[in-house]
Amino acid sequence: MNPEPPSKKIYLQIPIDAANPLLLDGLETWLRFGLISEQQVKNICQQYLVCSLPEVPILSPADSLPVSHSLETRLIPSRINISPIQSFFSQFFTSFREELSLRWLLFLGLFLVIVSSGVLAATQWQKFSPIGQYLILWSYTLVFWVIGFWSKRQENLLLTSQTLQTIALFLIPINFWAMDTFKLWTQNLGIVLIVVATLSLLAIYFYSRLSQLNLVGQINYLGLNLLHWGWQNAVFPISAIYLGSFLTAIDLTFFQNFSRQEANEREKASFSKTLLLYGLAILLVRGIFFLKLSLVSLGLAIGICGWLLRQKSEEEVTILDKVLDIVGLILLFFGWGVAVYHNAIWQALAITGLSLHYFWEKLRTNWRLSELFALFIIGFQSLFLLEDIIPIDIRQSVSNAWIKYSQTSDYSLSIYSLTFFPYIILWVWFTGWLYREGKPRLANFGEWLTLGLGICLTSLSLETNAGRSLNLLLSTSTLVYLVSFRPIRVYLIYFTHGIGLLTFISWIDWIFPSLNLTQWGYFLILLTAGEWLNSLRYKPLYYRNKKQWWYLSSWHFGFILAISSLIIFISLLNIYFATGSQQTSILAWLLVPSFLTILASFTRKKRSRQAALLSSYGFVFAQLLTLWQPSIRLISLGISAVVILINSFYYKHPHIARLAIQFIFIFGSNWILEKWLSSSQLIDILFLPQWSLFNGIYILLLWLVRNRIKNKNNRLASIYSLALEQVASVLCISEIIRLSFHAYFVTSQELNTDWQWIFTAILIIFSLIYRYWQSPKEIAVYGLFLSIEILVIESILGLNGTKLVISLVNLVLASITLVATDWLFARFPNLSRLKSLQISPLLLAVMVIIWRFGEFTAYTGLLTLGVAIIGLFVSSRFPQNKTLIYLSLFGITLGCHEIIIYQLWKNINYLLVNELILLSLVQVSLAYVYRLIIWTQRNREFVLLRHITLETLEKIADLNWGLAIPFKILGLLIAVFLVPHFYPNLILFVLTLTVPSYALLKARHSTTKNRWIYLGFIDIYLTAIFARWIWQQLEILDPYFALIAAVFAIIIYHIPWQQWGWNLKPWRYIAYSLSLITTVLTFTEISNLSLFSVAAFYIYLAVEQRKIRWSYISVIILNWLLFRFFEQQNLREIIYYATVIGISILYLAQVDPKLQESSNRKIRHYLRIIGSSIINVTALVFYQKTGLTPSIISLLTVLAGLGLKIRAFLLVGTITFILTVFYQLVILSFQYTLLKWIIGLVVGILLITVAANFERRREQMLSLVRLSLEQLNRWE
């Protein structure tokens, strides 16, 4: 009869709205069917179905505090508006009702009492005898217990009682420790004290009733305390620690079962376990930190302590339990590390066993990957520990036997690849068990871990042939087992196949160690053929079993072997490069792609096409072997071309056809290069004229053949027609590029031209016309004109012509092309769709500019004018494109300027400054001329000047004005920085004001008025700045420029600009910013009068416009003035500066109109806090010597808050005053020990009293706080 299978828990996570009324009905149904326990229902309700009650201040007559009649009348309204701040403080004080807050207050109070007493005792400790010293500890223990015992019988003080009694229980082991340390048994009074103290401590333990230990547990706890006696003997401490560890481990493992306790008793059970672990921890702490016992002797004890801290149950786990669990794990690792570091192998093995048990429990509980990984790592490291316990003689015998068998001269790590392999077999079995347990995710992860370890062991085995071969054989056998008895996993089949091939190759290498590279290459080719023959058994089915996957993997591994053989033959090239001896055996690799072609003939459909395609690629890679050897290079190319042609019959695709055509081309090119090439330099190879001529002929032949077969109606002819077209096009483009580079090098006189290059260009031109005369394309037209340009360059430079001649010929060709294309567009309208033909004159015109670049003669300006005129004619073909019109008109301007500049440069010896200013004036004059033409045409009500619109002319005028700006600025910069001893012509300098005048005049008639006003003003302002820099005599006005700017700002502000035709808004902005910008630019020299004038100007704006925010600038400038005053009066105190900044922020918070709104009340509050904090914090930090300054300032701030009813002042002032007082008290407490003890004792007792009062009278205190906050909320 089969045993009943173990029950398995299912964990469900169901997202449900807690407000759904049917939730309770569903829980009731689950409870009725037994799917959920009653305790779980309670836990769900306590966690998710509980809300806080409304906070209504109800005071019972018996417990209420005395409240005045006025306060009682204020409690009458039923609805109280609670602000966010009041809500915050209410929540703050309400939190004191929680248990954690009360425990924290109790802890702080006890801490202060103990520490303050400890400080006093530390200073007076030597005055006490050992008995007196112990009496202090004992008395504290008794006092804590007595007060806790008394408070337990008081109403509502249960938490205080539990805390004090817990402290007393935790002090019991310390008392036994102290008895042994003080050697009380050496005196009669001490023996009496030991008896009395022991009985009292036992009474404290038995009467506390906080633990739930059975009889064994109580004996264990008492034993842990009594083990502190007798430590004066050097041997006993270690024995006591281990005895306590073993007793506690046995007790907690076999006699204490806390996990089965009821919910209401789990807290006591948890405390009981904590009490035992605490007693054991005290033993360890005493031995390690106080007795300085050697860690090597305590590693196992530390590990046992960590193991005991583990959490067995997954239900009701608190954060403290998780922390203890992590601490236990750390202690386990630490104990193991100590044992391993000090070579305590048996301790390390014992801790390893505890760790395995620890993570095994975790795995059976949680089934997490991390626990499985930990088990794997711990188990693996145990192998090294087990090795260390084997006797050295046995290990040496095994090592010698392995050295003899593996034929190595020294010890080899490869032996581990065999001795550790049983661990892999163990984990293979374990992952199978996980599969049977229904944990496929864990099993899969375990298999990956096993695989990783197997790879590491195989890496170790690579050191020796024997180890490698045996390890690979074991690995292959294990993988075959996994593939055979586990579910189908394709990656595992492939991996097993690969490892099997490696095993076979390794054994061949072990048996025949003298094989050279060539023989290995032949062997891998044979393996490749065998794999591909095995792949012929593959049948493409919808469902693939393991055998079919195995056959399919043979196909893929055949390619891996083929690539490996290719790498081996590539390595043979090193011999050729080193010795120069021909390696004809490399040709054997051509059998690999040829065998694929044979496979293509025996297979069908997809596999046949794949074989043909990969065969063609294989011949491409084969050239890496033969390319470097001239004797076999042509043979390889010829065979490859023929076989690829055959492949095109099995895989009818343009790609294979292109490959065949390219191989024929490469074969012919190679033959040409070997026949006529006389130098091995790259430039000689690329620009061999015979090769270029061959390319031109080959391109023409390809297009001739293509036109011959394109009308044949079969698949092969269509793909070759397409392939011929593509190859010919690519070769044509590449040849044009090469011709272009050759023309460049001929131009730079690095190469010479020859008739073959001219004839090649003619062939390319003829080929393009022949191919595209019936169906012209854009790229063909571009290529045609580029070829014509190359023909012109090669011909003219061959006749020793110059660049200007080429430029002139291009201008003539551009003119002819302009006329010819107009005739063609009129005769054949469909040609007008070709953009390349439309812009072809322009392309030749661009070549005119390129060829004349760098030349500057009396006639180059005419060439520029000619190009610009051609551009204007071409622009008529693109009426929507304004860019070409702009460029052409700019070209006309540039041509005229070039002619004028040439004459100016030859005949006039002007200073560079005046020349640049003159060019700027010429440019702006052209802008005025264009503007005059526009004005004339508009008066005639014309909108076009031929095909150019008036808007276009207007943009050209603006562009000329824009070009005048950099000329002007550059000239003035040169006058300032480069030639400061030469002044520009004063008349020319004054005439530069015509540049901003153009912008200001345009602003009266432009739709974008504001922009032109700003540009004109910026130009005028920059001109004034340059005038100051050029004429240094004006530096006397530096302190008063801001004053002058303020005066001009007032004038600009009051001028009636709208009546004069300008927009008012930009002029107002100019007035606003003029004085401020001038102030910033002259901040180093500005006078106080100027600063005051600027501040007065912005105050005037604030008053005149009724916008108070203008005064913010005045506040900043007045602060500047005050800082200057402080510096002049040598007032270095930081409080002055902090006061000015703080008052400025308070001014902002007080007068800003946005902050007066109720929605921004919080922001105003924060600004007041910041402003007052700057003053108070500065006083607090920098003036604490006597504390008088921060005290006065903080009290004044508090008074201001109380008088003005401003909470920010009250808050900041109060905090500053408290911190000042606290700082002074801390200094006193550090200076006087007795006072320190008094302060600590008083504060500690106060905290304990507060905690107790909060526990007893929570509601009354909270009601009083809530009423006070209601009054505070009415403040501003």
C-alpha cells in the first residue's frame, strides 16, 4: 500500500478591495469549508479592516483635568476646523499612546539613569571594595524588579512593569558574572552575599512569570548563569562555553517546541527563547571580549549560537525575527571563517553540517533559489574540508599514482576534475529528486549550477591529456544520461553533442599526440563530412523527438567543425609569412564548400537552398587562405567562380548571381594586376591605368549582356539580369569615385594623366548614356556630369592647362548646359521631372567656384558674377525655393565686393580699422539701396521684380545689414585690442550710427517691430561701450555711467513713442533694463550716488506703476550700499550682514502681492522662517561664548511673534532660545561630573514618569494639547 503523500501548502495572493462588502461573506465561507483558520481571519481583519476612530474630545468627570470656564464654552461647537499643522501636532502627541513610543521613553529614561550612574561610579569606582562594587549592581537589579513588581499591581501600568522586570531578568547573568569577577568567595561576607544574592536572583526569575520554559529549559537557563562561576581556572571558561552551547542546542532542539504555542502565548515563548540565547550570548561575550579567549577554540561555539538563532516557522515572523535570522547566518559564516582560517578542520566540518541543516530547513520551507545555491556552495566547500581530514600518506600515494598515469612531471590540479566529479553525480540525482517533488524551477537552477561546476572541473582537467579525456568522458556520460531520462531540452542536446565531439577529439589527441596542424585540418574536414552525412537522416517534422534534434544538431556542428578547420588552415599561413614556403595543402579546405554543393544536389527545398547559399559564402571565406599566395590564388578564384555558378542553379537568388559575377570580375582583376603591376604600393595598385581600362570595358560588357538577356522569360535569366544591373551599377559608381580621386591627385601633381584614364572616362560616359538614355535616373545624370567634369580635368591638365582655365571651361559648359536643358525641357517635357537635369548648370557653376578658390585676380570677380547670374536663371526653375535666389543675389553682391576690394587693396593704403568700418558702411549702403528699390516698387503697387518678390528683396536687404554688423564690430574690436595707439576716423565712427538707424527705421514699418528696436538699441549701446574703450579720456565718467543711464531711462520712459510710429512696449523694456545693465557692467567703479539714483529710479517705477515688485531691485541695491557702508566703517561682524539679508527676506514675505493670497500662506510662512532663521541661527552659531546675543535676539523674535501673532517668529525664536540654553547646560554638564549625574538622573526619572503618565492618563493629556493647538491655529 502506498503511503499517503505529504500535504503541500498552496500560497494564494488575491488582490481585493478592502471596502468590498462581500469580503466578510467570502471569509465566512472559506472558514466554514476549513480553507482558512480563525486566527488567519483575525489577522486579516486587524491588518486591513481597521480604521481609526474620530478624535472627539470627551472628558469624563473623574479623569478630566481642571479646565477654565472660557475653555469649556469653546468646547460647545460640534465641529472644529483642524489645520494641517494642528493635525500634525495632534498625530505627534497621539503617537505617545502607542506601545513603541512608551517603550522608547522608558528605554531613554532607563538609559539616562544607568549611564549617569555609571559615569558617577566610573569617577568614584576605585573608592569601593569588590563587595561594594557588586552591591551597586545587585541593588540596581533589585530596584528595577521591585519597582516593576509594584507597578504590575497598579492600574494601567502593565507596559512599564514588563519593561522594568525584563531589565531585571537581563541583569541576572551579569550578576553571576560579577560574583565570579569580584571573587566574592574569598571573604566570609562575600560568601554570605553570594548566597543571599543567588537566592534573590532565583526568586526574581521564578516570580517574574515572563518566560514559558519547561523544567529542562529552566534548568538550562539556571545552568547558563551558574556556568559563570569558576572562571579563574584557565581550562574551565572554554569548557563552560561549550557546555552551555551544547545544553542550549539540545534543549531548544528536543525539549522546547515554541512553534506549536497558541497565538496568545507566542510572545512569552519568543521571550523564553530570547532569554536562553541571551544567557548563551553573555557567556560568549565574556569569553571573547573580556577574557580574550582564542577565537580558534570558540569557532564551533559561535557557529552553534548562530544556528540557534535560525527561525524555523514561516508564520508570524516579525522584523526582529528576520534580523536575528540574519545575525545567526552571519555568526555561522564567522565561526566557519575562524575555523578555516586557523585550520580547525573538524570545527569547520561541524559548522558546515550546521549550515547544511540550516539551509535545508529553509529550502524545505520556502523553496527559494538562494537556499539551493547556498546548499550547493556549502556542499562544494566541504569537499576541500574532507580532503584535509584524509591522511597525508594516502593523499600522497594517490597523487603519485596520478602523476605516473597522466605522464606529468609534477603535481597537477587535473586530479580534482575526477575526484570532485562524484559531487556532480550527487547533484544530478538531487535535481532529479526536485523534479519528482514538483519543483522544476529549483531543479533547473540546480542543473545550471551543476553545469557550471562541471565546466570549472573540465577547465582544471585541461592541464593534462589524461585528465581532460577522462573528465570529458565522464561529463559526456552524465549529459547523455540527462538527455535520455529528462524532458527534451534542445540546448542540452546541443551541449551534449558538442561535449561528445570534444571528447572524441581529446581522445584522438591523447592516443595520437604527434599529429601536426595539417593533419588536424584534414581530420576536422573528415569530421565535418561525417556530421553533414549524419544530418541527411534528419526529417523535417512538426514534432521533433530527441533523435531528430540530434540529426539536426549534426548539421550545425558540421559548420562549427568547418570553421575550426578554417582557423587551423589560417594558422598555417604563419608558416608562409615566416618562411615564404608555399602552403598548397590549404587548397584542401575548398572541399568543405564543395561538399555543401554536393549536399545541395542530394537534398531538396529549404536544405538545398541553405547548402548552396552557405557553400557560396564558404568560397568567400576560402579566399582568406589563398589570397596571400599568388601560386594558388587564381586557382582558388577560378574554382570558386565555377562552383558558385553551379550554386546559382540550386539557389536561384540575385545574391548568388551577384557573387558569381563578382568572382569573375575579381579573377580578371587579379590577372590584370599580376600581369601589369610593377609595384606593391597601395597607390600604384589603385591607380593602375590598365585596371581602370579593364573596369570600364567590364562595366560596358555587363550592361550589354544585361540588355541581351533581360527579355528572356525564365527565372535564371531574370535573376542574372538583376544581378548584372546591380554589379554594373556598383562598379560604375566605384570607378567614377576612383576617377575622381585620380583627377584630384593629378590636380595636386602627385600623379600624371594617361590616355587610358581619358578613354575610361569616355567609356563610362558612353556606358551611362547607353544604359539610361531611354529611362534616365537622377543618380545616372549626376554620374554623367561628374564623368564629364573628370574628362575636362584630365584633358586640360594633360595639355598643361591651369585651374582658372578649368574654371572658365566649366562656366562655358554651365552656360551651354543651361541653354541645352531649356531646349530639352521644351522638346521633352517628361525630362523636366529630373531634378538633376534642372540643377545641372548649377552643379557646373559650383565647379567654377571650386576651381577658382584660392585665386584672387582682377577677373575672378567676373567669374563670381557669372556663377551668380547662372544661379538666378536656375532659380526661375524653382520659384518656391527662395534659398537659391538669396544665394544668387548674395553672389552678385559678393562679386561686386570682390571687384571693389581688389581695387581697394591695390590702390588705397587704409588702416585695417578704417577698411573694416568702410566695408560695413558699404554693406549698409547696399541695404539702404535695396530698401529704396522696395519703397519705389511698393509706391508703384508692384509685388514682383521679375520672378523675385519684394519680400525676398527685403530679406536680402536685411541680410546685407546683418553682414554690416560683424564688419563694424570686428573693426572696433581691432581698434580696442590690437592697435590701441591708432584711432579710427572720427567721421567713419560717427557714420557707423547709420547701422542701428537702419534697424530703428525698419521697426516703424515691420511686422516684427519689437525685434528691430531691440537690435537697434543693442547696436547703439555697444557703440557707446566701444567709444569708452577707444577714447580712454572718458574713464572719468565711469562712476557716473549708471547715473547717466538712469537719466536716459527716465527720458526713454516718458517719450511718446506710439505717436512717432513705434511700439511702446520694447522702449519701456529698454528703459527698465538700461540702468540695471549699466550698473552690472560698472559695478567695480560705480559711485554711491549712482547706486542711490538707480535705486530711486526703481522706487519711482514701483510708485508710478503701483507694482511693488520693482522695489525688490531697490532693496538689493540698498543692501549693496549698506554692505559698502559696513566695509567703510570696518564693521566686520557677521550679524550685521545676516540682519540685512534676513530683513530683506522678511520684507519680501510681507509686501509681495502673490504671497498675500490665502493659497500661498504656507510659502509666506516658510519665507518668514527662512528670514528670521538667518538672523537667529547666525547669532546661535557665532555668538555662543556668553550666550547673551542669541538669547536677546531669540527673545526679541519670540516677543515679535507673540505681539504680531506670527507663528514663524514664535517657532524660530523658541527653538533658538532652547538650543542656546541647552548648549550652555551641556557645557556645564561636561565641566562638572556631579552636576552631570544630577541632570542625567533627573531627566531619566522625568522621562520614565512621563512614560508612566502617558500610559495612565493618555486621553486627558491629549485633550489639553488639542485645545492649545486650536488656539495656536488662529495665529498668522
